[in-house]
Amino acid sequence: MRLSFVLPIVFFASLAALFGVYLYQIGPGGKDIKQIPSVLIDKELPAFKLPPIVGRKDGLNTADLKGKAALVNVFASWCPPCRTEHPGLMLLAKEGFTLYGINYKDKPEDALEFLATLGDPFKRIGADLKGRAAIEWGVYGYPESFIIDRSGRIRYKHIGPIMPRDLEMTIRPLLEKFSK
Amino acid sequence: MKTLAILMVLLCAFTFVGPAIAVEPHEILKDSVLEARAREISKVLRCLVCQNQSIDDSNAGLARDLRLIVRERLTAGDSDDAVIQFVTKRYGDFVLLKPPFKSSTYLLWGGPAAFLLFGFGALIVAFRRRRAAQPFDTAPLTDDEIRRLENLSSGDQGGAS
């Protein structure tokens, strides 16, 4: 067969295959292209310093996070998916994992009520009233969770609520891995 | 007729009204030069919540926070590039509405031109081949056909000469 006949067919077949692969990746159960991969993965923890929620005594800053693998969760009482994932966070805390909270643009009384009603899985919570710390962490949707290792690096970012499946498949295994 | 003309003019005037600006009055800097720079920077930064609007156009809370950060950095004396870098360091290249030209995006930027060149190349090759090939690659006329053709062209059959 002549080359000029075969070449276009091969060319278009390979293009179609390439498009097919990408389409398959975003297909049902595939990756969500709206999720933006974090550039902070494997980087040092961002510098931030947050006061406690008014009425508490903890607060959260970069130094608090060092030395232990942990999950850092950005949440707000006004965020429905945050309520959805909360039982999962409670479970992780019960299992002995360390969790820290960044309370994003919340009214203190609302945040306190949220924790009183649904439980408090966090070792420390910082109140990010202006949303500046969230920007340091590259947060753009709520909730978001970060897994950090003991050397003080961000190792994984989860965007959106941690559903039971996420908890079993990625979050808990990663926390276990970095806790070792 | 005159009222119609006026109506048309008015209609045209309203069509050219730009999109509403999301920047709120209290955000605007007193220094108009800095403010102009802030507006230009805000136009190239993507709002990550809506994803297809710049932070200059978006009303989302995060877009507002980023607009304020842009203005803060400028007031603190940062260059335009430094401000943009501040944001990309936290949100990645995706925050830029126009992807940067670097090794991971060569294919993205060069792809269309490469395809065009490839197409032209293929066209030129095809034309050359066609010209080089025998113009008429058909069987020669038989003796009988030649005789009939000669009869026709000699005009004996009563056709117009």
C-alpha cells in the first residue's frame, strides 16, 4: 500500500486514540477536571498564624503542625459539604490520628455551635476570619483537606468533602503511611 | 422615521456597554497609577471558584480577596511580575488565564503552528508528485479510432469547417 494512503489514516487514528484516552480519564468515575492540582504538594508548609475561634484558647500556626503526620481540614459552619464529611473526621480522630482545623470566614458563635453539635475532632483550630491563611494554602473550595508528614511537608490535597470511599481508599492509608 | 433612527442609535449605544465590573468602590486604590496596574493584573488572573472569569470580573469571595492581595502587594512596592508570582506560587499556573510559554507548554503553543506546517508540507509533496506523474496515463488510440478521428477532422461528414 502507498505511504500517502496509510499515513493520514495512521495520523488520525493516533489523534483519535489520544483524545480517547483523555476523554476516558474524565469519564464516569474518572478525574474531575474542575479540580486544580495543588502546586504546594511536597513543598514546605505555608507560613501562617491564626488566632483561636473567639471563646477558645488554641489558635493555629505553622510551628504547631511540625513533627507529626496530620490532616489539616479547612471548614466552615456555613458549608454544607463540611457537615457531610464531619462524621468521617470524627472517626479519624477516634482512631487516634491528629487533625487540625482552619475555620474559614466563620462567625465565632456559629463555629462553636457547629463543633458543639457535631463534635470536635481537632487538636487545634485557627480562625481564618479574613481568608488569608486559606490563600497561603492555595484553598479555593470548601472543604479542603491536606495531609502533612512529620517533616512539615504537604503530601496530599483533597478537594471537597471526604466521602467514606475517599476515607477508606486514600485518606486513612496515607495518614497511616506518613505516621510510620 | 426620525424616532426610529434615534431608537437605533440608543440601541447601539447600549450594546457597547461593557460587562459589569466586580471591583467595589472601597477596594479602589487612591493612587490611580497603582490602581490601573492592579486592574491589568486582575484581568490575567483566573478566579478559581468560577474558573472562566478573571478576578477582575468575578464577584466570588475568593476573587475579592485576591484583588485585595494584588493591591496590597502593589502598595508594598512589588513589581507586576512579583505580584503574579505571589499568586502562582500558591495556586499554580492554572490561575493564569493565558498559559505561560515554558517547556511543559511548548506543545500547547507550538502545536497549531506545527500542524499548519505539516499540512502545507503534505500539500507541497502532493502537488510535486502530481506534476511529476504522467499527465495522461490512458491507453493509446487504436488504429480504428485514429481512422475515425481523421475522417471527422477532414470535414467530409458535412460538419462545420
